[in-house]
Amino acid sequence: MTKSIAAVSVTRATKPLAFGFVLAAAFVAVMLVLVAGMRPAEAAFPGSNGKIVFWAARSIASGDPSTTDTEIFSMDPGNPIGTLTQLTVNDEQDFNPAWSPNGKKIAFTSFRTDNYEIYTMKPTPEGRTNRPVNLTRNPSAHDSDPNWSLGGARIAFTSRRGISGDFEIYNTAANGTEQNPLTENTANDLNPAWSPDVQNQKITFRSDRDGNGEIYVMDSDGTDQTRLTTSSAPAHENNPDWQPGL
Ligand SMILES: [Ca+2]
Ligand SMILES: [Ca+2]
Ligand SMILES: [Ca+2]
Ligand SMILES: [Ca+2]
């Protein structure tokens, strides 16, 4: 009798548990589909090879008011001479070109307002239908070295606008809104590069905060800043970049 009651109790207890498990599994499956669907469409990696951008102190565009300043160029590596195109056309420095992940825009640094600012533009020659957009609009401080998040929504860059006057890492929306400092100290913080994981975004960068250039990583809101390298002066670690998972 006792055994029978125990058996019934187990059976009654198991059914709700099994039903609950099925519900939980279904919920997880639906959430996975939703999360997959929410991934930014701009994330284009891995993909086919497109054009290469670079900067140089040269000029091939008619109407360029100066041939000695630096300009942004693009080329198809399969036909580099036939496709070489000058994208910026002016008499000030343009450099640091970086592709958006969907290949539709380029971020770069320009001195065209007599101060270093971050701009974005379509990857075609600038002109009436392609005016570069100034994201930083900060004439009192040097802003440079843009790097897109792999979801395409945000751009990290370096700026001297902080209180201490040295370089800090900033994070902005790709349209220039929501510009937030991620570092604030009295040493240079440079070379931001985003993690490939668009759901758990982190930024790797160089910082001199320990008296020598070292590689660090932090969350994309600036929290949890962690030093990864431990070399001693005079060696500097520079320009980190994050490999997408294989
Ligand atoms: Ca020029
Ligand atoms: Ca230029
Ligand atoms: Ca500026
Ligand atoms: Ca700093």
C-alpha cells in the first residue's frame, strides 16, 4: 500500500514537472528565434571581399584645390589601377578610413573645419550629393581613429576633450548622438577596436595609464577595464584588433 501511494505520488509529481520542462524548452526555442531575428542586419561578417580604402598625400580628382594634403581613396583589389577613386576632395587632412560593417559608409578623421573631427560619408566621391557628416562637432579638441562596432550601430574613437587633456576612448551612436567617454584618466587611451560579439560588445584598446603602452579590454559602456599585457618600458603594445570567432 505504501509502495503504491509512493508510486502514485511520483507519477503525479512527474507530470507537472515534465509539462513545465516542455513549456520551458518551447519558451527558450522561441526566445532563440527572437534573439536571432534581432541581430543587426548590418553585421556582414564573414562576407565576400569588397573595396579597400586607404589615405595618401596625393590627388587624382579634378577640382581638388590642393594636391599636397591627405585624401581618402578606394580601390577594388582585383583592378586597383582601373578602380582607384579619390573619395575626399579638399585642401585639408583626411585619414583613418574605416568601413561600416555593411559596406555602405566610411568613417574617417578630417581637419576640414580646422580641427580634427570624425566624419561619415558614402563610399563615393564627396560632392553635392555626398556631403560628409561631422559626428563630433567639437572644435576645441582632437577627435580621431574611428572604429565601427560590428553591429554597425556605434563608433568608438579617441578624443582629447576630457578634463585632463590627454586622449580618452569615446563611444558614439553611428549618427553622432550619445557621445560618452569610456575612459577618464591622465594617460593616453588609444586605438579602440570592437569585439566581434554584437550581443556582448567589448572594446580592446591601448592605454598608457600604467606608465607604458599596454593592451586593455573593457565593456562597451567603459566598465570592467582590464589590463591584458604586462611588458615593461620602453616597449609599448599598440593597435589591438579582435578576431571574429572561427
Ligand atoms: Ca586635396
Ligand atoms: Ca584632404
Ligand atoms: Ca574635434
Ligand atoms: Ca586618458
